[in-house]
Amino acid sequence: MKVGFGIPLCFSSTLKPQSLCHSYLTPPTPLPVQPLPPPIFHSRPCLPIPRHTPITSFFASSMASSFKPEQARFKIGLCQLLVTADKERNIAHARQAIEDAAKRGAQLVVLPEIWNSPISSDSFPVYAEDIDAGGDASPSTTMLSEVASLLKITIVGGSIPERCGDKLYNTCCVFDTDGKLKAKHRKIHLFDIDIPGKISFQESKTFTAGENPTVVDTEVGRIGIGICYDIRFQELAMLYAARGAHLICYPGAFNMTTGPLHWELFQRARAVDNQLYVATCSPARDAGAVYVAWGHSTLVGPFGEILVTTEHEEAIIISEVDYSQIELRRTSLPLEKQRRGDLYQLVDVQRLNS
């Protein structure tokens, strides 16, 4: 019979019920040991995993120390402009705002994304300019060049629709104090989103994505450039920091759905993660426009602190930038020395292939 946990027990007058049968106490005959088969080697040898020099350990140390700005402490002006369908008015209005910011001491002035045109797929081809041709073919950038030279200031010229051959780009131009074009950043990440019941926009239906990150040396520091949706991609900001940027400027036009939740969040995250300054400049809000911008242009310091911001109306805000704060924060929180390059790496593909 079986009791307990299913172990067979034998009962007799000489055995207690708990005694196991003799047959269960006899050790079983061991099975013959079969030799293991020889290991199988693949005909293709294993290749070593390529190891790239992480930008955090290579580019940061070499790039950050290679450029010292003439002005490590200066004033920045963010011009939050109300944009209309009148292009000539937009250009004249932007010029006046730049001049006003300079009068208030700004040595670096930033304009909004798409400041010479309404934000709509129908408008972009109509308002687009041939920046490389200049002159009458690009009245917006001609104005920026003239006013930068006249006022001896650096201008991060927001962005305008650029025509190049049969393609359109969302492009930011940077002008130095001599009025020369220092850099041209074509928006890398295009704004293609669909939030049901809220907003749908397909920037790629009109614009072509840019292919190059942009870092430019100016009298007011080494500046990385991104446009609006570029701010969502932290790798770009990390790359700029590793290339030695002191400041990242993001002309942008977040909308009424994503703006309240993400606009300030991304600015502070990019600044504190990379321990540098972040400046954003938005168009002013026009409730009657096809695309309604959130506004709230802002300057964030390297500790993630908001130094100056505005609401949604037209405004020119001025604040001081002090690059000594970058070194202070990086000394207090030495993230660069603490990164685990043996566990994770970000590769600067552009420089790796150059």
C-alpha cells in the first residue's frame, strides 16, 4: 500500500510501519557514463566587437579645451516675435527687435523658429529663400547679416524656410559680429506627429531633414544649434557637450499640446544633463493662426535653473550668461569623470567617419 508522500511501505510482524522495504534501501546499479561529444567549432571565426572611443572620454577633453571665447560673460537677448503673413513686415519687425535687444546690452541675440513665415506646409514653399544666393534671393538673411555687422553682435537667426535646388529645409543661420555667415544648421529631426484629437503635423511632407550637427565658434562662446524637435533627442545635446559647446540654442515653436508638458522639461533636462547653458526662442502665440505656438522663450543655466523666461505674448527678454558657472557646476558634480565608458558609449559618427 501507499501512504504519506506516495512512498511504498512494507508491513510485517517484524517491521514497523515506518520502515522502508529492503528493495528501496539497495543502491541502484549505476548507469554507464557516456563520454561527451567533442566541441563543434563553426567555420566562421568569432569577430571581436568593435570598440569605439566614446565621445565622453575623447572629444570632451580635447574639444572643450581647444576654444576660449573672447567673452565668457555677456548678455543674451531672446526675441519672442509675433509672426504674420506679411513677410516684409516680419523682416522689419525682427530687425527692430534685434536693435532693441542690442540697446539693452545683448551681445548675442536669438530669434524664433520660422520667424519670417506662418507655420504651415502651404506657406513654407512660398516664403522659402535661397540662402546661398543671398541678396534679393534671401532678404531675411541679408537683413541679419547687415544688422549683425552694424551692431557688432552675434545673431542666432532663428530659422526660415530655405530653398536649395528642388528641396526645402528648416534652416538656422548664425552671423558673427562682422556680418559673415558663420554656420547654417538644417533641422535634423523633422516634426512628424499625430496625437489623436489634439494635433497632427507632418513636417517631412515639405521639408528635407538636415544631415549635420552644428557647432560654431563665436565671440560669445562655442554654440551648438538645434531647431525645435531637435531638442527631444538627448544624443544631439550630448554630442554638442562633448564637442565643447558652452551653450545650445534651440529656436523652437512647441504647440499647445506638447508645450505645457514638455517645453520647459526638455530645456532643463538638456542643460542639467550636460552642465551647460540652453537658450530657446519661440514665436509669440497667435490664437488665430493655423499653428498656435506655446511661447515661453527661456534661458536655463548649467544647474538646470531657469534664469529668465516669458509668457506667450511678444517680448524681448535679456539675461546674463556667465560661463564660469559651467566650470563651477562641473567641479561640484564631476559627471564627466564618473561616466562608465566601459559600460556605455555614445559615438560621434560624423567625426568617426572623417
